[in-house]
Amino acid sequence: MNITRENIDTLNAVVKVDITKADYRDKVEKILSDYRKTANIPGFRKGHVPMGMVKKQYGKAVLVDEVNKLLQDALNKYLTEEKLDVLGNPLPKAQDDLNWDAENFSFEFELGLSPEFEVKLKGKKAITHYHIVADDTMIENQIKNIQKQYGKLISKSEVAEGDEITGVFANDEKEINNSTTITLDKFKGKATAKKFIGAKVGDVITLKTKGMFADDHDLMNVLKVSHEDAHGLNIEVTFTISEINTRELADLDQDLFDKLFGKGNVTSVTELKQKIKEDSEKQFVQQSDQKLLNDVTEYLVESTKFDLPSAFLQKWLQTAGEETMDEAQAKEEYEKSEKSMRYQLIEGKIITDNKLQIDFDELKAYAQEMIKGQMAQFGQLNPSEKELDDVSARILSNKDEVKRLSEQLTSQKLLAFYKENANLKTKELSYDKFVKEVYGS
């Protein structure tokens, strides 16, 4: 067997594999000999079928199968030994004139080669790393919500601002009949809310669904209609009031503190505010980190310039998925996924160059920390080492779970690396201002 490579350019190459009869003869003859021993052909005793007949019946199929196996093994070994970093998979060049009756064969494969490039993490323009804080307004609103949640419901005869109104939304034509509880602040317009002020139990209020809420998804919940029906729904519904309640706020006392955080862990309103601030800001870290990861990814893709073997990759995409694509479909798919391909290459280089690879011990430790957290939610605070080993062993025997955990841990390691090495500037702001600045709403 002989394997040669012709480099078309820095991103494309053709590998030629020459296979001679000596490479496959012994294997093919052994398989045919085994077939002869077990072949069940009418007119012949088992094991006494003439070899010529066995070859005629099975020879070509065995030859094709063994040559293809030999070809794939040789190609994989060659790519490994030559340390070729290929994109996609080698693509066999079409051979319409391949003669399986010949003794020697030649096959050619197109390769898409990974480009060489440098990653510069520190750009001239600093990337914003948001530090989201819980401001006084947010903390006060949280306390009010807690007081409402743990407060007492008091029945009322007339609707006023801030009341909770229970009733039934109905529309015969659309077969809507759903009991729900609403508050007036949920409505988009003041005119809708005003219809309820002063209303009593048993009153029927007619409302238009169009513009009732700022978000049509709220209609799904209060009317119990499908996602499709809720969007743009423009009908009249009735709301029959069955119950009116106001909520008396719970006292900010030790009994409430103990319900929220356990006995004696919080003993004053000052400590309550501090606890709410700490818990809220822990949750904000995840959003801040995800924003940073997205921004660094965007920066790396835009600033790290290199070419890809686009023609090869489009050709590879035509047969890479479960369903084949034509040229136009493959081109469209390539254009949609090009940025992702670029980042995968950049990320891989960062991981390799900075030794950020994950080993099994790290993955096991990460899985066990996750297990501890889940067990703690169910009150099991001190699991034994054997319990952790048993549960983590089950999780790590599942390929999908290993992939998911590996991706999470890799993101954590990359995030820590970016925080330490990228050109970042910290910006402190409240959660509301963060949402407005980042998402524009």
C-alpha cells in the first residue's frame, strides 16, 4: 500500500491511496475459506462446496468490503501519523471507471485543512464586564412582594387599586371559559383597569382582547388559549367577578424572617435587606458572565482573521447530515454556520495553547459538586463519599450527560481564562439599567 498527498493550497489537499493485491489477498481468502466451511448450497455437503463456486457467489462482495475497511483504516492512520488537522471528513473523489475485477486499486480523497492563525485576546478596545447590583428600589420591591406573598387575604365587596380579582373569562364562539385571578396593574391601558374600579361580586365586565396586555403571551394564561390563537387575538370576552380580595401585608418580624431563611439566620430588617441583596446579586452573576462570554466570543470571531476551505466544506455539508442537501442548500447552511465553525476553531486553539483541556478527575469532581447541590435541595447536606461516587459513576456512564457536563465545565474554564486575560472594563449598574442597556427594554 502506498499513500501520497498533494497540497492544492494551504487549505486543500488530495490524498491518494494505492492498494495492491498483496494488501488484501490473505484476508479475502481467509473469509472465503470460512464461507466455504459453512456455505449451504443445494447439491453439496456442507464444507465441500468448490472454492470456485464460493468465489463466484461471494468473492466480489467480500473484496469490496475488505478493500473499503483497509482503505478507511489506512486513511485514519495516515491522518493521525501525519498530524493533519482536517475539517469535516475526507471526501472520496468520484470514480465512475472503478474496475473491481482488477487486482490493484487507487482511491483519492479531498481534504479540507484547518487554517493556521493567531488569537489575540487583548484588543485595543476594552470589553465591558458588567457588575450588576441590587439597588434600594429593587430590594424594597422584593420586600413588598414577600410581604404580599406571606400576607393575609381579606375579602372585599368592591374592587379598588391593588386588589386581587377572581373570576371567569368567557367567549362562547371561541369556547373560552377559564377561571383565573388577576390584578389591575397587569392590564396595558388605564381604561381597561378603570372598568373594574367599584365593581362588585357578580358583575360582568366586557373587555376587548386586543391590547389588553403588553404581551400577548399573558392572554394564553388568563384565557387558556393556544400560542397561535393568542397572537393578534381580537375578540370581546366577558369577565364575571366571583371574588374580590385585598392582601394585608405580613409584618416584618422574626416569625417571617424564620420562615424565609431558617430560625435565627436573619434577625432584623437590615439583615433581611442585606440577605436579599446578596442572594439577588449571586443570581445576577450568571447573567453577567453569560453576557461577557457572548461578547468575548463575538470579539474573537470578528478580530481573528483566517480563511476556511469554504468550497470543500459546502461539498462536505451536502452529505454530512441525516438528509442530503443540494448545492444551494449546502451553501445556505454553510453561511449560517460559518461563524460557529470559526469560533469552534478559535476556542479549540485557546484550549490547546493554554492547556485548558478537561481530564476525567476534573469532570468527576464537577459532577459531584453538582450532585451535592441537588441533594442539599432535598435536605441531604452531608452525602457520603460512596454515595457521591455511585451517583457520579451512573451519570458519567451516560454519553449525553458527559457531553453536557463537559461543555459546562469548558465554558467555566474559558470564562475564568477570559476574565484573567482579556482587556476588560468593569461597569457597575442596577439590574433594570443592565436590562435596558443590553436588551434595550
